[in-house]
Amino acid sequence: MKVCVLGMGYIGLPTIAVLANHNMNVLGVDINKEVVDTVNKGLIHIKEPGLEKLIKEGVKSNKIRASLVPEEADVFIIAVPTPNNNDKYFSCDLDYVLKGIKMIMPYLKKHNLVIIESTIPPLTTEQYIKPLIESLGFKVGLDIYLVHSPERVIPGAIIAELIHNNRVVGGITPKCADIGKGFYKRFVKGDIIKTDAKVAELSKLSENTFRDINIAFANELTLICRELNINVLEVIDIANKHPRVNIHKPGPGVGGHCIPVDPYFIYSKAPNISRLIKLARDINNYMPKFVVKNINELIKPNSKISVFGITYKANVDDIRNSPALEIIRLLRDKGYKVEIYDPYIKEYSNNLNEVLNNSNLLLILADHKEYKNLDYKKVSELMQKPLIFDTRNCLDINNKDIEIINYGNIYKLNEIKKV
Ligand code: SAJ
């Protein structure tokens, strides 16, 4: 079986690796020549555990090739980004997906399977992609099988999740879903759930929107507890002991290329009805300002702040939509001197002492595992005023070597004098 995968990014490249590892011949296509050259050398341009080994093996055994242009194949997978448009509703920019479809159109043959894995708004497969394919004279469901099978893997565990997660396959017709399921059966160990394309589209968006709303609730509780002098972390911890409650974690905001993006794909399709979805977005978007507001109460502008972690979450090298970027920008605008240490970002990974030297505040924005076992006695000696603001609540607040403020005791902030 030959598979052509369009887009060799965070989803496409691990997918290529897993397909080749399951004995399929894969052609990876990307518009970026550097990416194509890198993959053809058996190397990778992103960090993901286990990925490099599989790509290397696949290229060596000729199962994986990369190219700027597609070729004829049995299966085509579209795994390109779908960012937000810069319009009033932050709707979905389908440009890359539609360009991808247009790129494969000259190579489509009867009985090919076309899979859209990119996250797309409800009705996109039916209203935008099907007509393009049918413009070639094919009948979808008879000549070409078209499905939406949203990727649902979490960065940091992509390879394992591609295989073990349940997979949704939404067909334009039941026959499309059958054929799609047959393909995923080759490597998926989780359940493969058949449905129609629009249910697949909206269920994927609902998963990430659920998470966004839940995080917004945790963040709103944080604001409430700050006002009412209550430990929010204890509140969440105790509430979560109920067997049917699972409140997510508050933090400095919501980043990445999915959770802060996908809810708008629903909202923009029905803006007057999607009130809860929009409000959750607004609450999470406010969090960087909340962090800066608290810092303003803690230390004076002109002071030096050491930021630990600029990626959108722990243990990944991805800074897309990271709330840290906005927080740093806001702090610099206010006149703080901000320096960054992040072991996952090359240019910020070798300067720990320099970043801490004479600093007035250590601000944790991503809870990388490397921060947990640092010698905080040494850290406090380097700093001018040894104080940590841990917006990820990842350090033990009882640490004797350094004072730590997190969302659990943030309400005490009024008692701490500005330095
Ligand atoms: N975050 C919190 N509190 C939490 C959980 C997350 O503030 O309790 C923040 C994170 O720090 C990060 C953001 O939310 O800034 C998003 O992180 P995440 O770990 O929730 O999600 P992603 O974007 O890495 O991956 C999500 C996953 N979706 C779900 O868990 C429902 C993944 O399975 C999807 O494949 C991925 O989105 C995607 O591609 O859609």
C-alpha cells in the first residue's frame, strides 16, 4: 500500500513514521524544501519522543521518501495546519487544506481514499472538499472515498497515541467510512468509531472546546479565590475527590495550536448561539493580564524577572500561541527586564546562571520537568530577591530555600511589600 501524506508537521511527520513502521510505503509532501531535505536525510525538524528513530529507519529501508510534489498513491492524507482567520469571529482559514486538495487532484485515481486529518469546522468536508473532488468527474462514495478522521494526539506522546487512541472516521457515505476504517485498522489499536463527516468534525472540536471551557472554569475560580482569600488549589483538589468531578488546572493562559484555536471554529459557524464557548475563550485570553497584574503588585518596573519556560506547556519545544509570549511582551512594555531560561528552546537553554543573576523574581510559565529538581538554594543565592511566582503550581510551596507564590496562596500578595 502506498500512502501520500501532505504536510510534514507535528501530525504529518509522526503519521508518516507510524505508517512506514507498519509496512506501508509513504511519500511525505511539504511546501517547505528544508523540511523535505531534512526528512530525506533521515532527520527531523521537530522534537517528539521516538520520532527520529522511526524516520531514520523508514528512510533507510526506503519506506519513507519526501518530496515537494505528490505522486499517485492508494491513500492520500491531508495533515496541514488550519489557523484562525484574522476576522471578527476568528473563523477557520481553510487555505492550506484546499491547496492540499488541489495539489493531489491531478494524481487521484478511481478507488483512492482521501482522508482529511486537519481540524476543520463542521460541514467543511461536505461543503468544500467533496465538490472539489467531484469537479474531476468522480462521484464521492463510488469512485473516491472521502473521510474526515481528526487527529487527536497530544504533543509529547504522539507516536503512542497515534496507535493506542480511539480513532473517529467520518465518511461522506457509509461506504467511505468503511474503507477509512479498513485503512486505520492497519495500525490503530484503539477502537475505530465510524460516523459521518460532520459528526467527526464537530466531535473533534467539542473535545478541545470542552477542555478550554473546563480550564476557563479553573481560571475563573482562581480569580474568585484571589478576591475571597481562598486557596484555589485546595478547592480544586478537594472538589476533584468527588467521583464525577474533574476540574482542570488553572495556569497563565491556554496555548498551543489546538485548544485556543478550535473553539472559534464552532463559534464562527454560530456566533449568536455559542455564548459559553466564546466566554471561555475570553476568560482564558485574560490570564496573561492576570499574571502581569499580580507581578505589578509584587515588584517594581525596571526590576529583573527571570522567566522559566516559554513553551505553551511542559516538556515540549512548541511556542505556538504560548501565553508566555504575551506575558513577556506585556512585562517588557511595562519596563521590566525579562530574561528567559527554557531547556526546550535552543537559544534559551544555556544561560541559567546569567538569567538568574541579580533577578528580583523567578516567574514560572511552563512547568518543564527540569525545573523540579533544581538546587533552589543556589538559585536563591544568585537572585537579588529570592522569590518565585509559580503560575503552573509545579513547585513545592514548602521549599525552605526560597519563597514561592502560586495560585494557591496568591491572595496573600497584598501582605508582601514591593521590593
Ligand atoms: N492547560 C491548562 N490547564 C489544564 C490543561 C491544559 O492551563 O488543566 C493549558 C496548557 O498548559 C496549554 C493548553 O492548555 O497551554 C493546551 O494544552 P493541552 O495539553 O490541553 O492540549 P494540546 O493542545 O497539547 O493537545 C490537545 C489535546 N486535546 C485534548 O486533550 C482534548 C490533544 O489530544 C489533541 O490532539 C490536540 O489538542 C489537537 O491537536 O487538537
